[in-house]
Amino acid sequence: MSAPRSDHLVGILGGMGPAATAAFYAKLVERTPVTRDQDHLRVAIWADPTVPDRVGPVLGTGGADPYPAMLAGARQLRALGTTLAVMPCHTAHAFLPDLARDSGLRFLDMVAETVGELGRRGEAFGVGRGVGLLATRATLATGLYQRRLHDARFAVVLPKEPAQVQVDLAIKKVKQGDPVAAGRHLGRAIDAMTASDPSPIVLACTELPLAARYLPEDAKAPLLDPTDVLADRVVQECWD
């Protein structure tokens, strides 16, 4: 890589939630090979935490429709001249096809990029034992990951209810500003998942990598963070 292409403006459609958005931008900065400030990518962040929660509408259990606010944010990014957009929220990817169509933005699909990365690194991960998924109930209900993983010939291991409760609590604690407690809940979920021996476990909610920073020291399960994959793909797209 020689230099970033100055014709790119990366748009981050965020605020879902705010800590995950900030963490993604930090990863983008950290993973860009630079020697000076001017080598970094041009980035526009639209972080709107007032976007209604995505889980209820996706599950059909009620709640305000988040799509109008998401589309308004995408159009703001388009107006700024965004050439490549990302959305660091897995559940929101249920709306991605409509969002790309209605906004006219080119989005990188975090789910598709993650499945592609698993295919490239499958032997290293030992994915013959199955890929574990930890996510919101809504992300799991959409089948976004399951369909693509099955198409790529991966077995999928989903959390049983006690483990899913721990995932729910981990996500909730991150959103409440308590990542230490979130790490304890995530650790319990991972312990429950390891009985099925998945490899790796995909942290398919952008709050979970923040909880993973505070996992117990004896947590040994191989984890894959899709936001790492997405940040790397943005850098690849925007550099010569």
C-alpha cells in the first residue's frame, strides 16, 4: 500500500450504539498503515443514538420503525460526498438492501465480509467443528449469518437459551456503560458455547467486542470480531 486515495470519503452510519461506533472508528485509525496524520482516510461519521431500537421491529414484537432515521442518516452521508459506507451494527443489516437502494450509497456488508473472511481463514480456525454465533436475538432471527454460512458450507452453532440470556445481558451492560460486568456475562455465554466446541465464535453484535476486552483471563475460545474484518476491508478499498 502506498497512499490512501484522496477521492474516497468513508461514511460511518452509526450511533447504534454510540460506543460501538466510536470503537469502530478507532479500529479504522489503528489499522490504517500511516506515517503521518495526512495519510489517514477521510471519514464522515453520522452517529444518531435516537434511532429506535432495531430488535423489536425485526422480531415483530413492536417498537418504533428505525428505518426512517437510518435512511435520513444515510442521506446525510450521501450529501457529504460519501463514496463508501459502513454500518457497525449487525441487527441493522436486516435493513441494508433497502438502505443501499433508497440512499444510493455503496455499502460494505459486514455480514458478507465476515463470512468471506471465515472462508479465507477456515483452516486456521478449524471451522470443520462449526462456527459459533453470539448476537442479538433479532440478528439470529433474521438468519443473516446462518444463510450465508450454510451457503459457504459451514456448520453453525447457536447459543441455547441460558447462553443467549447471558449474551443479552452482556449487550445491555455495554450500553449501560459497564463493560466489566458485560465481560463476565459474555464469558459465561462463551463457556456454555464451548460444550459444542465451535471454532471460532463470531461476535456478531458490535457491543460484544467491547465486552470481550474484559473477559476472564482463562477464556480461551477463538473469537472473530466482524468489525476488525470490516475495518480491514475499508482500508483495502481506499488505498492504492
